[in-house]
Amino acid sequence: MKKKFHNSSGSVAPLAILFTFFSMLLIVAYLGQSSTIASMEKYRFAELRAQYVAEAGLNREAVDYLPYLDADTTILVGKQGMEFGEDQDGNPLGVYKNISCYTQLMDGSTRKEFVAKSTGEVNYASTVGSTVTVQKTVFMSMVPSGFEEFMYFTNDEEPFGPNPSSFVSFGDGDELEGRVHTNSPTVTFSEWGCPEFTGSFTVTEPISYEGDTSCLDDMEDEDGVSIIDTVESIIFPPDNSIGILKANATRVFTADDMITFSPAQKDTLIMTEIEFDESGGFWATQWWYLVPPVVEDAGTSIGFYYDSTDAGFPPVEVNSLRLVNLDGGDAYNPGEGYDNAVSLLVSSTDINGNDNTSEMSTFELGDEVSIESEDTDKIVSFTIQNPIPPGAFPPVWILPINTFLPINYEGPPGIGFLEDESVTLSRQGSSGTLNADVPFNEFQYFHHHSEPTGFGNPMDNTMCQANGF
């Protein structure tokens, strides 16, 4: 039997080769991608380790030194660096180097910022056997707590000074731009308008609010969050601040030093002025200055009720005072304040019913007189002419007002002193008696310098060195 063979053509072999080629490409791509991911992970790990090493360098070398820095720039660790830590194989985790400390002024401020810088370096072997070096630099900043950060700071909100009112309040017209803090247990808002706060307001516990407490609703930032925050009591100056300053000073001026040139002459030091020069030195000038004659203060303050009604007789109520116009009525006009006042009528008894003859007798021609409400929301000031003492009846003092001089009134718009409102009548003046506690009245410059300049007094006009005299 004769066999027959059939010739046929096909594509099995080329397809197999092509499939094998693409498979190899996929394997190579996968291996390349795996290698890249591994390299990236090693690099990221090295970055983190370099950062930790740099921070360790700051903590070990700079943290304790930085607060006491007194030079421009100080290098603590150079570029050679120091090894830090050990890995699981006993090799260093890395090297920290280039650790330096310096100071700089903060933007828009006179406050000094203390800055430390450190660089961490880590080496590792790449997948191809080469050495890869990774560096990270970190910074640390310290800013001393300073009183200059406060726009307003009080330990309490109690009134003080001459002619104090019964309380201190925040009211209309008060614009507080910056940080406000008080350690007071009480904060009072005026009944005649609310203050404007554009910064933070910190208080301490326990805290209570008095007056128009609806003002609290306006004390929010642009996001509607209250600007009031509760913090621990802040003590300024710190208990040891003066001691620290003296310990680090190169020159200390003692406040009670006497600076006379004559041992036989008494001397009073009033002020020491220090002016710093761009060259690094400073000028120190001390002087006493009193304008003769220096007399004893003799101001007067008396409490009264304010009488705002148009009474017929007597012209002013007992224990009260009132400003009157030409018609004898209350002098206040909503559009003009007390500009129409011509006289001040004052009862011969004060707010407590006590005779005030001795106090009122101190008022005289040319005195500047003021009337201030108890909550200090309203005050009017003017100059008087010769006072007229009380007659037989009614016992009323008349203080004519010098209408050629200004009558100044400050208070809520459209509101004058109210009926029976507690007010204080005050005058500024002097007794005309020389103050016996002042040694003398004289002016004298005094320069304390080590080298003469050849101009005038040999001790004058010499620049002091920055490290002292």
C-alpha cells in the first residue's frame, strides 16, 4: 500500500516564541518595579533615620546651651560630626553634625528668637552596591516669654490713682488691639456701650462678669469663636528676673547712687538714661532735674450726688452739685454737652452729709475743676473764676465758670450726668509751700566715662564700651 503525505503550514512556533518574549518582558518589568519600590522604601527609611539623628543632636548638644547663648553664632558640633546610636548589627544609626546656635530678631518685633540648627546624615548601600548618603536638617526655636506681648495686663481690676472711681470697666470707645490679660476675679463692662477687642482676651479662674454682660456676645473672632480663654495666673515680672539680669550684666547702675561733685552738697539722682550706639557702645547720662519751686501737692476731691432736675428752691439739693446755664436750669444739652454751663452750684455738705467748708475753701481763681461719675463713664472739666461762699440761706457754694476757656465733656452720646448719680468733684492745685523733702532744685548732667575726649569737662562725651566702663 502506498502512503500519502500531506504538507501543511502553521503558526504554533512563532506564537510560542512571541508569548515567551512578552512573558520575559513582564517578568523583567515586575522585577524592576520591585527593585524600585525597595529602593524607595530604603531611601524613605534613611530620611526618617537622618531626621531622628538630627533631632537627637539638637537634644543632646543644643537644648541646654541655647537659652544661655550670648554670642552671635556658636558652633557646637562641626562638619566632621559625631556618631549616634547603634542598629541591630552594632553599626551607628547615623551622624549628627553642623550643630550651631544663633539669635535673630523676630519680624515686626523687638523680641529675640534663639535658634539651633542640626544636620543628620545616614549612609546605606543601594541595590547595585553603591553608597547612598541622605541628609536632613532640622531647626529648634526658643522665644522668651516677654511682657511686650501684652497690650493690656493687670493683676486686678481695682481702681487706683488720684480720685479713683468705685470700679474699672471696659466700655464704648475702648479699642484694645492685641493680647489682653487680667488675673482679676472680676471683669466689668460698662452699661453705656461695649469695648472692641481685636486680639485675644485671657482670664483666670474663678472669673465673674459684671455690668452689661451682653458685651460677651460680641467678643468673637471671624469664625464665630469666643476670643476669651481661661489660663493659669501669669506673674510678671518673674520672681528671679532681677537677679538674672544683674548676674548677666556687665555694668549695673544703682538707682540710689548720688552723683554730686561736692561732698558737702546734698544730691538727688532722678534718672539714668542709656542710649545704645550702632558701633556697639552706649552713652550713659545721669541727671537730676526739678523745676523750681517744687511745692507740695494740694489737690482736692469731694464726693457728691448729681442734681439734674430743674429745682426752684433751693437751687441745688442737699449733698449734691449741679452745673447750670444762664436760666438756672441743668446745663446739659445732648448736642453740645455742658458747653452752656456758666456756674457750678455745690451743696455745703458732701455725699455723706459732712460739712465741706474746709475742702471747698481750697478752690480758687484759675483752678482746673472736674466732675467725674463713679463708674468713670462721664467726666467734665473746666476752669473756674473766684468762688462765692454760701450766704445765710441756702448754704450753697457758687463756682463761676470761665466761659472763655473750653468746657470739655466725655461721656455716652446724648447722655449727661443722671439724677442722684454719684460723682467726684476735684481740683488740681498746689499749696504754694516748698516741699521740704526735696534736697534742692537744680539741673546737672553727669557723664561717667573712663577716658577724656578733650572737649569741655574731661569726663564728658566719651563713648562707653559695650562690655562696661
